[in-house]
Amino acid sequence: MLGLALLSASFSSHAGYTQTRHPIVLVHGVTGFNTIGGLVNYFHTIPWNLERSGAQVYSASVSFVNSSEQRGQQLANYVNSLGHSKVNLMAHSQGAPTSRVTAALIPHRIASITSIDGVNKGSKVADVVRGILPPGSYVEGGANAIANALGDLINALSGADNPQNGLAALETLTTPGTTSLNDALGWKGVNRNSCAGTSEDVWIDGNRIKFFSWTGRGVWTNAFDITDPFLGITSLAFGSEPNDGLVGVCSTMMGRVIGTHYDMNHVDAINHLLGARSLWTNPVTLYRTQANRLKNRGL
């Protein structure tokens, strides 16, 4: 009987492990989506793995390509439409600055922001791409047209109607573009002067919002993952600087830095490609642990 009681108590604890007070909203990055045809989720299996232990989870849909300011307004509109007093934002890549814009717009509705491999100080990959696309050139125009067309296709496949602007997305992700955004946001949660995070507590218009971040520093993490070779090429933009293939480790730091040591690249961070990852880091565990951390803080 005692064994059954302990087993029951253990199961009950596990069942509520991710049951946060406020719902979790997953926010995709650049060239992202919520779901395609209800079959492919940007955050592969993450929603289910959070929900199975009690979390209420939403997957936001913002522009495939656009500026962080535009995406932030879209996310604010989405959060308002949910009707909850507050939400916890878990944001990947450009989703991080997108979420910080949202927090500036509706701080009273944001309980926390978790940046996952977030572009919080820009990406050297975006700097390189911006450098090889001459402003006003046919090459720039062609690249923008392709990005916008892909965004329109994603809209059609996911049932969304988000405006697309490939050049705005590129500009906002460069180091100068992100610096300009941080200036506008007052560098809240982002350390202007050093490779470090800030306080976990960030105050915006009298509202305390918890800021967290983590990132990987792996590039080649799984021999069967076809995205690894692409990230191996893009990682060359960083030289010897630790990075996840698309974003430098220092650029990802925001609020309380949970960890930067994970053997995980930019795609692994959302449990793609279809769960192909390193043997040493399970991204699903990171999301579940963070949900439990938010729960324990009453969020």
C-alpha cells in the first residue's frame, strides 16, 4: 500500500510538472510558422511535451519574414486575442526580439520571456548576407521577392495572413539593426557592454517581467541531420567565436542566462530536424525544465 501511495504521489507530481499559472505561448523565429497543415510544427513535439504534464500551450503565428517591430505588434495582437490576463512567452531566434517588442507594447500581459538561441544583439550571418546584397540591386530585389513568395506560401499552408518583408527581416537581424532596436527598447534585459545577461527581473512601465535565456554552442551535432552541413557553412561567419551556426553565444544572452554550454545548434533548439539531435542535449528537457521553473516562480 505504501508503495502504491508513493507511486501515486510521484505520478501526480509528474502530471503537474509543467503546469504554469499562466499559459505558454511559443514564438517562432525568422522563416518560421506555427504549423503547416496541422502536421508539421515549428517546435517539433514541444507543445505536446509541455501539455502532457499540465501546461496550456499556444503556438503563435507571426510573419515568416518581417522586422521585429512588425512581428512584435502582431504577437501583441495575438496575445490580446487569447483573453488571458498574462502569458509566458518562449521564443526562438528572432522570436526573442519580437517578444521584447511585445513586452514593450503590452507589458501588463507578459509574465515572462524565455529567449531560446535568440538574436538579441544581431547575427554575423545577417551581417554577411547584408554585405553581399548591394542595396537597390537586382540581386537584393530578387532575394527579397523569393523570401516574400516563400512567406506567402507559408501563409497559404498554415492558414495565416501575415505581411511579408524579406529586406526588413534581414535589416532587423543585423548587428546595427538589432542595436537600433535595443536602443529603442532601452536595452531592457540585454547587456549593452559585455558578454553576459542581466537581472532576471526586468521592469517595463511598472510591470515586473521575468527574463531568461539559453543557447547551444554546437554546430555539427547529428550525422543524420541534413541541416547540419548548412549550419556548418553559416558558422564560418563567426570565426573562432562560439555560436550555434546562426547566432553567436554572446548575442543570445538575455536576462538570467540558464546555460550556454548545450551541445545543440540553432535548428536543434526547436527539436528539428524531426528530433535529430546530439546525444548529449535533449531540447525537450530544456523546455520542460523551464516550464517547471516558471511554475515554481508562480508564473
